[in-house]
Amino acid sequence: MDLSRKHRATLEAIFATPVHAGIVWTDIETLFRACGAEVSEGSGSRVRVALRGVRAVFHRPHPQKETDKGAVKSVRRFLTEAGIEP
């Protein structure tokens, strides 16, 4: 998997300790796609993601564009289950 510098920075922010809030959601979606995930729209603000046999549903943050700590923890758990770590 060949990630750009921006994707690597997003991945490192997701796995940073303590958990960061404020990661822009579109950066996370772009990272999913760069890792080979299938990203599809659900109803409302839902986003379905499938990566390496692991599936998850996330909610896009609104009205702000940044994620909260709980969402970052969920994304971290999803990526770990799919075998993606920095």
C-alpha cells in the first residue's frame, strides 16, 4: 500500500495518543479509499465502508466537518481490524 504524505499524516493522527479530535472527515474518507476501501453512501449522513473483509458504518459529522474523539476511536478500531496501522 503506497500512501501519500497527507494520507500518512491522517493515519498517524488517527492512531495518536491521546486521541485527537478535529480530524477533517473528508481526509479520513480519502484515506479509506487510498487503502483500497469501498466507500458508499448510506441514508442521511451514514457512510458504509468495506476494507479487507471488514465492514463498518460511520456518520459524517455535521454541521462541522471535523470528527470528535469517539468517531476517531471507531475509525481506529475499524482500521486495526482491517490490518491497517501506521
